[in-house]
Amino acid sequence: MKDRLLVKLKSGNVRAFENIISRYGGYVLKVIRNHSMGQLCNEDCEELLDDTFVSLWQNRETVNESSSIMPYLAVIAKNKVYNRLRALRSTYGITKTEISDKSSPSEKFDTEFDKLLLTECLRKAIDNLSKKQNEVFIRFYFYGEHLAAISDGMRISPSDARTSLFRARESVKKYLSERSYSDE
């Protein structure tokens, strides 16, 4: 079922865009603050909020009017935060952890390479989940939503959301351990 507000947004309706900003602005700001982990001041967070909605407007033709706008906005916001943090790191140079890190350059490379491999493996594990498990997992871990909000948004019972999250965790854990990634 198509969301009328998103259909209007895609056609360039400014009023629909303003309604989306007023309806989801608080949610997007929360996503930004959660992903910035206190590393950005309020002004930066508000600027990224504005940038998120500017990006939505500029890319409104790509919005899927048959799905929820919240995950779409969360991804834009998260990417804006990470880009800002990356820019701050490169502007101000070495981070505190790099100063205290006594490992050799080759060990750092191995660690970064391992992180990339693990990230790719995790992405594949999530892609292998059922559609419902995938959505619950992503909304819980990547968007920081509570299970109650997930069950309401997906129109499933709270116990179904808990069960889907549990099964998704087990499936991801199994997938990673089969590929030699485990918590031991």
C-alpha cells in the first residue's frame, strides 16, 4: 500500500515535505545523536538534521512510497554523522586511541582488514535472514528502535518481534561462527 505523503513528496509537493520534517524531525535527531555518541555538539547535530532532510528532498524520486520512510531517513542521517566524524578526524589529525596504540603499522592494517572482512561477513549474514527477521534485526541494532516500536511499526505482536530478533541473532551467530568468527 502506497503512503500518500510519500507519493506527494515524490511529485515535489513542498507541503508533504514540510509534514515529513515535522513528523520525523525528532526521530532523525535522535538517530543522529545516538550515532554521534556524544562526539558532536548540538549545533552540529541540528546541522546534520537539516542536511538529512535536504538530502531527502534532493533524492525524493528514489523514495519507495510503498515502505516506511523511517529506515530511509535513518540511513541518510547515520551516513551524514559518519561522514562528519570522518571529516573531523582527518581535520584534527590523530585520535587519542591512535596515540595510545602501541601496535605496529602492519598489526593496525591486519586489524582494519579483519574489521572489513567481519563487516562484509555480517552484511551477508543479515542478508540471509528472512524478510521479517532482517527488518527486526536492522531496526533494533542499526536504528536503535525498541521492540515495542518495532512491533507497532511492523504490525506484529511484541512476542513475535522478540522471537524474530532472537532467531535473527541465532542465525547471524551461526553464520559468523561457521566462517570462523566467534566470541571466543
